[in-house]
Amino acid sequence: MKTKKNPKIEILVVGTELLTPFFQDTNSLYLTQRLNELGLDVYFKTIVGDERDDLLLCIKEACSRANLIIATGGLGPTQDDRTREVFAEVLNRKLIYKKEITQKIEKRFKHRGMHVPPVNEKQSYIIEGAEILENKNGTAPGLWIDTESEIIILLPGPPHELKPMFESAVFPRLEKIQSKYTKRITIKITGLTESKIESLISDLYPEEPDCKMGILAYPGQVEIHLSGHSKESTSQAKEKTDRLAKSLLERLGNNVFSSSGEELEEIIGKLLTARKETLAVAESCTGGLLGHRITNVPGSSNYFLQGVQAYSNRAKNQILGVPSDLIEKYGSVSSEVAKCMASSIRENAQASYGLSITGIAGPSGGTTEKPVGLVYTALSWENGMESKKNLFLGNRKIIKFQSSQKALDMLRRHILKNIIQG
């Protein structure tokens, strides 16, 4: 079969473990992204367990409604790896033994000083008429099958095997059927609600069908996803997307912290590095999350000096020097204590900035006067100080993340204000 332009694509993800709450399917997300970059749309995604009858049903359904099927997983050596065998059954094709696959598996095991277990022999059988896709990172070869009515691609499940195989053996072949060019931009915003953003940009939704815009809301962050399409060239798709992005950036101003994919902590790192400034943090209810996010950025040792988790009142007093009478008068969750924490950590670390967080993450500990979700964030610098009272909604994890997001955004906005004024 000559692969059609605009094929109807289905991704079939195989693995019983992916039907539990303990494992996530990331392969289909990666494949969809790469296919979309070629202007190819995925019409169906199916996750199915390892049971033969279930797999048989899903493969038959995929073959009935798609003409390009990419299946991942179930190519291993164990008894519950059945993808290869069931596809052969559906296609009414034999499994053919390939000695060269056995030799490659033996070589791989020998390199590790090991003997090949007998169960690996099943991986040397391929579906009759299939092309072998070499696996340089594992023992399960991939397969490319042309049935005249559809193209079927079988890929191993482990991402470190699937991705290199797809990039080297599949993506270049699919490039030949690229029907349109796509450019995507994600604009990341914090400090505004989804509804407020909608009210600001509602008149900017594109009318042309080749340019699309969508809003996705997350705790502490809203994203605007843009995509431009062109049948002519990537540059034409980029021009459409850039034009829309420019209008959005002008409308939303410094509420936008990224349009190039960075997280907020990465933006903070770039700003501090450019200005040769430093940061120290003092955390209570976030328990180290703020410092964790900051130090997740490569090169953060150039600007991050110190982090303290002062969870108890005693720690706030003994480590950060927050006066006991201040805590007693205002409470540990207060603007006054947050400011003292920020000032103390900045002075102790001799940093350009001190950030602090103190609050009630829940689910217990709240009162009528100070409910769960009440968080104070504070920023200290050489000649000044500010604090913010925040009321966050959500569970403990969400409140902690929003608290760290708010603290980072306070610092970002302060630096940008100095840049504009300076």
C-alpha cells in the first residue's frame, strides 16, 4: 500500500499495567506530538490489557476504522506479551523465525556477561511479510507491516526503546506523507483566572480554519495553546501562529511568563542570572517545594544560596529569628511573620532577595478566621519588603503548588518592574 495523504491514524497502547492507577501512558502523548508536527491527526487512542481476547477485539476494531495503526507494547519475552501473535492472527499471517534477531539478542546478553534466557526466543519470530525495525536499546524488534489496506507499525513499550526507534525508522518514512505543516506555541500565564483571561482576549479568537486557539487552566497557571497550519511550508504556519501570539502577548502584558515552553522557575533563573542577583527562601507550609522547584533548574547554584524549612514555630524562632511575641500576637500564618521570615533568610544568606511562604495547606488546621488555603507569601530586598495574602482552593498538594507559584511570581514581577524602571 502506498501510504495515503491524511491517513486515519489509531494508536493502540498495550499493557495491563496501564489500566491501573500506578502507571501512566506517556508513549501515545509522545507519538501524538510527533505526528501532529507532521500535520497528521490521531483519530483514535485505545489502551488495552494483555488478555488475548481483549487484544484481539481492539486490533480488529482498529483495522476496521484506521489505515495507519501504531501499536506500542507487548513485544517482550514473557507469556503475557502477545501483541505480535495476536496481530498475526488477525492478519492471518504466519510467524517466521529470524536467526539474525537471535544473534543480535545473544550479542547483547554476551556484552553484559549473561546467557540468553530461553524465553527470549519468541522475540525472534516476526509476522510474515513484515519489515524489521532495529531496536538498538533493547531485545524486541519493531515491525512495519503493509497489508495493502493499512500500514501497521509495532513498537516496543519502554520509552527509551520506542522513541529512538520511532525517530530513526518511522518518522522519516511518515515525513513523506506530510500533508500540512504545523507550528505550535504555548503561552503560559499566572496571576489571572481563566475567566479573566477569556474576557481580555475573547475578540482575538482566529476566524481562519488554519489557525486555532484553546485555553487550558491548571492550579496557579493558565495556558493558551496556539497552532497554525499551512499546506505550503513551515514558515507560513509559523507566520500565522506568531501573528496571533503577538496580539495575545500585547493584550496580556507581564501576566505572561513564558511563550517558549519554560516553567516559572526557569524564568526566575534566567532573570537572576542576567542581573547577577541571588536568592534564598524560607518555607513553612510548602515544606521545601519552593526550593525544590528552584534547584530543579540546571545552573541554579549560580543564584540560589540557601533554603530553610521552618515548619514549626520553634524552628521559625530558633533558625530564622522570628520573635516569639510576634508569632504569639499575629500567629504563624500572618503577613508579619512572612515578612520577618523573608527578611531573615535574605540577611542570613546575604542574598539579593528573600522569599518566604507560611500558610495552612490542610486538610485540617483551618479556622473561621484563618481557613485552609490561607497562605502569606513575602519578598524581601535590600531597601524594601512586600507580602501578599492568598486564599487558595484545592487539596493539600494543589495549595502547596499554588503557594510556590505565587512566591515565584512575586519575585518575577518585582524584577520586571525594576527592569522597566531602571
